[in-house]
Amino acid sequence: MRTAGFTLVEMLIALSIFALLSIGGVSLLSFSIDSRQRTTERLDSLASVVRTRSLLTADLAQATPRTWRDESGLRRPAFAGNSGEAALQLVRGGWANDGAAPRSSLQRVAYRLDGDRLVRTAAPMVDGTAESPPAVLLTGVTSLKMRFHAGGEWRDDWQPVTDDALPDAVEVTVASAAIPPLRQVFLVGPGPAA
């Protein structure tokens, strides 16, 4: 008496087809997870660039011609910049004081390249205080160049005639592993007095 069923060959063929479909499904799932991870990384790097641009725009637009004193009491210029060291330091206005802390609306901020990271530091008081721990804005930075516009010309270093002088504009060119070279120009302060 013969019963209906699958032969060993038919079972092996069915299992082989199921294995091929499973491999295809796992490959598709793996590809979609990798794609999502790469998309997330790209969006994070783009968000970092936008955040950095917003901070630079706000800080430079509110730059004030206010000199300051460091922790040892030495007088420092209101605005300092050097492309070779990839550093920028300034005093800005407009710092919100929602908690009514005993401080002014001025804030001293600095941008510098720390290895392959662009960092921003701020000081709680303009005069006589150390900077806060750095906030990392961009990582994987391969190059950072700054130029300063004043008197109708671009300069690699900011060498003001007086300690309270500000440039008209700052050009920042940054490149990293995640983005090609990006050149941005920012206006500084409210502009020259008429």
C-alpha cells in the first residue's frame, strides 16, 4: 500500500528553494539596515554643519568691539583670528539671561581646531574667567581656513589697528571626511557706524 507524500529529492528541492528565499530576505534586510545607518550618519553630519553655521552666524553678527581681560588680567583684543592656527575669538552681545544671573548680556566665545574636531568654547563672564569645556561642533575635519575682510581686502590673519576693531566679514572654509570643502562668508557685527 502506497501513501501519498514527498520523496527525499522533493524535500531537498523545497528546502533549497526556502534557503535561497531566506538568504535573499536576510540580504535585503541587511542592505536596508546598512542604508539606514549611512543615511543617519549623513543626516547627522549635515545637521552638524547647519548647527555650526547657525552658531557662527549668530556669534559673528553680534560681535561687539569690547576688549576683555584674561585670567591673569592682561588686556586682549575684542576680535582675534588666525587662519594658520584655525582659531577665532570674539566678544558677542545678545546672550540671553532668562534666569537673571548676575552677569551681562556679553559673552566671550572662541572657535578652534582641536585635532580633527572643530570646537566652540564660551566663558561665563567676559573678563577674568576661564573658558567652559569645549563643545564639539564638527568631527573628522581635514582642513579649516579663515580669512578676514576689512578695508576692501581679504587677509589670512586679523591684525587690527586698534584693540576694539572688527573685520567686516569672515570667510570660513571647512572640509571633513563627511563633506567636501564648504566655503561660507559671515558678516561681522552691525557694520561700520555711519
